[in-house]
Amino acid sequence: MDKPDRSATQAVSSPRLRWQLWIVTIGFFMQTLDTTIVNTALPAMAHSLQQNPLHMHSVIVAYVLTVAVTLPLSGWLADRFGVRNVFFSAIVLFSVGSLFCAAATTLHQLLLARVIQGIGGAMMVPVGRLTVMKLVPREQYMSAMTLVTLPGQIGPLLGPALGGLLVEYASWHWIFLINLPVGLIGAVATLWLLPNISLPPGRFDFKGFFLLALAMATLTLALDAHQQAAVNSLWVSVQVMVGVSAVLLYLWHARGNDNALFSLKLFKQPIFSIGLAGSFSGRIGSAMLPFMAPLFLQIAMGFTPFHAGLMMIPMVLGNMSIKRLVVQLVNYFGYRNTLTGSTLALALVVLMFPVSALLHLPWLLPPVLFLQGMINGVRFSAMNTLTLKELPEQLASSGNSMMSMSQQLTMSIGVTIAGIILGAFAHQTLAGPADIHLAFIKSWFCIALIIALPALIFLRVPKNVSKNTVLVQHKRGK
């Protein structure tokens, strides 16, 4: 086991430490790129695998559900086996999963490969954050994380357009194959430069982890089963019963258990409970949009994959442009008004998609997508800070882990529900262009309603949770 003392006291300006931070950046970039590059390629993948493109959401669900299930285990693994070994294993698993994705000839093979990818992806980002925390002094952690995450933000910006470009001028297989050289460089550099810092592992709640993983997997799969043409009602019922039983068993297991994976004391904090409920329901609607938009542009609007990918860039730019103003907006309007207003505003913006289709106004889409990105940027930042804002120190780590896991789970649920809605309106078959066009329009109206519903939860946020003046001054002071 390498000693962390020398590495931990290095300045961020140290050349060796900068190389180490760039290694972590590779993991961030690979993970963020993969979450966006696949969406644009779904129609081409469906055609190659002889599947209905409106039912390809399982490709995304397999990945994000695996990430959600595996995420709580990553910190314990890093302490037990060392950050270098776990980060190296994460990059290798992600790269091997990518190779298997590219080699897949059936949908089932692709889904299995996405699960392997998801196990690697679940460890890359949290272990990367942990690596930075162990490499630099706490007073330099913010500057180090800025260095690490800034290049990682290129992934969402580059992903949709790059995915469309590769699909249109090469094949969909290349959206996975491009991970291989990046992964090879990252794996070699990890073994060469990263110290294998480890700590005595704390107690890990394997029983609680198993129960929650079982609940998430079975309930999501039961929900996803309803979009299939031949649904075995008995099997779906068994999955629901197993999932609900796992949740109840976890609640029994965690009651009065200080070593539980997630303490039930979290839910005695009213702001956390409201924030988590609002964030969970709000992110389900938002998770539908990156999945629906590329499909809508290609299948209903007739855009090429590259053109559809380029159209996603305004959404990312809108999200990035508003980040600096979120604190001022929350200070001025308060959490309740900010979250309620932005949630309803997002629902109205989503309605502009069917309007642009009905009126044949494709030029309307870039500003709509930019506005959508801005509103989502405000909502995500406000939801995150509200959820953790008033947690006591002893519950902060558990609350942050629960929020991170729920965010991944909402992506899985959101994409699954979007696929169910599309499948229902398309009547399980690829009908004529007019029918597909109408199916998308009806789906957008349903999604807008789902997005608007969390406003009822945000109305319960107390009015006195509104001032962030100290946080603003603190940030400026840094």
C-alpha cells in the first residue's frame, strides 16, 4: 500500500500531480461522453439489430440501472483495494464492455455488454472524486476538481454531434470503439502514475446493498416489461412482489441500524425528504428529454443523425450558460418559487416540440432546446442544494450518496417510461410516417404533464428556505 502523505501534500501546480489529475479526467470524459453519444445512434442501432427504434430505450436503461445499482459499492472498494486498482479496473471494464457493445449482433448481447460498461462507469466518477480528495490537500480540492471536471464537460457537448457523425459516415459500432484507445491510454497511465492509496475499509452494509439493488432491478424491469409485445403477467407480478418485499425488508433492516447503507434518520429531516421526493420525480421527466429528442428529430422530423446530434448542442450550451446565475436566482425568488416556476416553465417549453412539428417550424427547435437546457440547469442545481442544504454533518455523506444513487435510478425510470409511452401510441409497430408523427406528438404532451407534476411537491418547500447570501459570499471569497 502506497503512503498517501507525500502525494496528499503536493500542490495542484506540481507536474506529477497534474498528470495524475488528467488521468482522473479521462474517466470523467469517458463516462460523460457515453451517456450522451448513444442517444443519437439508437435508430441506426435498431435498424442494424432489426429492432423497433421506438423500443430501443433498454440500451440506455441497462447502462444507467447498472450504474445506480453498483454506485454505493464504489467507495468501499476503493478503500479496500486502493484507488489505483479500482480506477484501473473501472477503465478496463468500461473498455471491455465497449468492445463487446461494438461486437454485439443481437439486442440481448448488446444489453449484456452495456451492463459490463455500467459496472465500470459506476466506479469511474465516484472513485475519481475520491482519488482527487486523497491526492490533494483539502484547501486545494476545489481547484483540483475544477481542473478535473472542466474537460469532462466536453463529453455532453461533443457526444450527440460525434455520435451522429460516426453513425452517418461510418457505423454505430464506432460510438463504442472510440472508447478503446482512450481507455488504453487511461489504463496504462493509471498503473504508471497513480499511487494505490487505500484506507482500512469501514463496515459496508452488504445486506442493505443487496436488498436495495434487488428492489431497483426488479421494479425497473417489471416497469420495462410492459412495453414488450408478449408480456408474461405472472412474471411481472413476481418481479413487483420481489421488489416491494426487498424495499420493506430494507426498511426493517435499516430501522435503528447505525451501519445501514442509508440511514432512515435522513427522512426525519423535512427539507431533505421534500428535496429528495421533488428531485426524484422531477428528474424522471427531465431524463426523458435526451432520449426523446434525438428520436423525434430523426424519426418524426426526418433529420440525419449528424444533424440531430448538432441540434443537441444548444441544450448543453443553455445548461452551461446559466450555472453562474443559479445562486442569484434562488436568492431572489427563493427555493419554492424557483423550483415550482422552473418546473412549470420546462413543461411549457417541452410543449414547443409538438408545436414545431404541427406547424412545420424546424427553425424553432434550437432556441427551444437552448431554453430547455437553461431551465434544467436551474432546476438541477436548485434541487441538489435544497436536498442537502440542512442535513447535519453526520448525515451529509449518507444523504449525498442516496441522492447520487437516486439520480441514476431516475434516468433509468425516465427512459423506461418514455419508451412505454412511445410504444403505446405507436401500437407496438412501425406504422406509416403520419402515424409515427402523431405518436410523437401525443407522447410529448404526456411527457409535459409528467414534468409539470413535481411542482405540487415543490409547493411544499417552506418559504424560509430561501437565503443563500452566505454561500454566495463564500464562493466569491474563494
